[in-house]
Amino acid sequence: MIPVEMPRRAMSGRAYGETVPLLGGVPPAASRDARRVGDGPRQADTTLVWVFDLRAGSACQGRVVRSCPLSRFFLHALSAMPELPEVETTRRGIAPFVLEQTVADLVVRQPALRWPVPAELPALVRGQRVTALERRGKYLLLRLETGTLIVHLGMSGSLRVCDPRQPPRKHDHFDLILAPALALRFHDPRRFGCLLWTDSDPHDHPLLAELGVEPLAPEFTGAYLYAATRGRAAAVKLCLMDHKLVVGVGNIYASESLFRAGIDPRRAARRVGEARYERLAGAVREVLELALAAGGTTLRDFVNERGNPGYFKQTLAVYDRAGEPCRVCGTAIRTVRTGQRSTFFCPQCQH
């Protein structure tokens, strides 16, 4: 499936099920106004997302599957995005299989991910040893002898350990083959993940250079949050999800952490005191560690390196529980929109 963002007028008269020509992933008649979703700033809500199903693996024509307002597309898709615990669970799970292994090959079946997989990448990585496997925010860093593979799971991606001789499923986009019976297989139905290469320090890469502190690092404290939010009128939940302030705390874990800290997610960040931020920093660490112990949260797409789902959803206190009783006081959980994201909270426990 290819989601394409374009003005309503560009596809006027097209019917669902109709086959249309595609050029570079968009209809040529609309190529001036259209682009793959996510390529740059979002357009106004007058823009639609048209989803095309490629015909017979061809990038030249597609069948119109559906359309929806851009804001609704992002609200639906982002709710299932792997967050820090899912990425860290993946890192911990695949590390024993990849460290000190030599790359035999990189088989790329679908290079059109969030950014195109470089055509020269298989030749660059063949024969190189995996010297380290790190995580920065939601990015996995596979350090090789002459550079680093940067992997992002996107909205629906997962890395599995498998036998490369096993037939690939639909949406299995690349295999990093490490031995005759060992490969890392990347599965991503929505194709918002990425596989990139840098021969420089990966922390200087444009995707990573401006990332904030790690929430499990010693630097993440109440004092840090308090100082970083002075003068910020945005809701405290939005600040907690700002990757330039702190990385990897997405919608699920921000909601859960604010509940544990007793802070209303709608409260202006500048109106939260340092003592409450100290409780919030501790709550973030607790929630992330619990999620890691449970193997992540499965809402729609996430599975770990063995293909098994995460189980933290079974312990969620507020997220995705609108109308259900609070596990502490019994008050019905409420949901509101904060920054175009679903926000869940207990009006009695959080203020």
C-alpha cells in the first residue's frame, strides 16, 4: 500500500477499485501537488490521503483503495507506532544473535521505505562484522566496522530473527543475512520505517543530532524537566512527547506516566512545579521499565524479535480505557484531543 497526500481536486472523478497510472508513487497528473505521506510538513485538512495498492508488484500503476482526511490518517496510524520500550525490547532480543556476526548479504525486496534504501547499501555492508547494537530514542544503531546502519521501525515495523531460507511474507522488506540459517527480517506494512547508512558518528546524523535526553538516563530528572519547561504554555503531555526535550516517550507511555504522577495532561507545562516534575520523571522511568519487563505494548502491530506480542497493554491504567472505571478511584476515564492526539486521564486522580 502506498499512502499519497494530495489536494482533493487532484483525484476528482476517481472511484475506489479503479486502476490509475503512478509515477514515482503518485499519479502523474497530480505529481506537482502530491507526495508520499510524511515527506515534509503536513498540509491543511483540505488535503486527502489516497491509498494505492500496487498492481502485480509494479510501481507504475495502482488500484485506488480508499481515501481519508490527512488528520484522520495520522491519528489512526500514529496510535500504533512502536515506542521506546518496543524498540528497546527489539534491541535486547536481537543483540545475542547479531553481535560479532559477519554480514553475509543484505537482501532488499522493497527499497521504497520512509526514505529510499540506498542502492549501494548491500555492497557496503557485505563482509562487515557487527561490533555493537545500540538504541538512540526510537532508532536502532547497528555499528559495523566502517559505519553504522540506522534502523527505525516506523509506524508498524518489526525486526524478527529468522532463517533466511524461510519464504518472505507480504511486507517483509529486507533481510540482513548473518549466517546460512540466521537473518534479521524487517516487516513493515505501512512502510514508514527506514534503513539508512552513515560512515560518520551516527549521533551527528540529521535524524539524531537534535534528539533530547534518554528517559532512562541519569540526566532525566525533575530538575531537568522543570528547567526545560519554563515559559512553555503547551500542555505538559505535549512537552513530554517532544523528542527534542526527551526521546521515546510516545502517546501511550506519556498518558500512563502522567496518571502515575497525578498530573492533568492538559495542564500548561510552565504551571507544573519542580516537585511534581520529580514525581513525573520517576513515573516515566517506572512505566518504561514495567513495559520493558512485559515486552512492550501490543495495540495493533508490534511484535518482538521472535514475532511474539508485547503484554504491557494488560496493565494500562488509562490509555485506551475511555469510559471505563479508574483502577484507583472508580471514576470514568475521560478522553480529549491534545495536539491532535487522543489523551486519556482520570479527572479525579489527575489535576
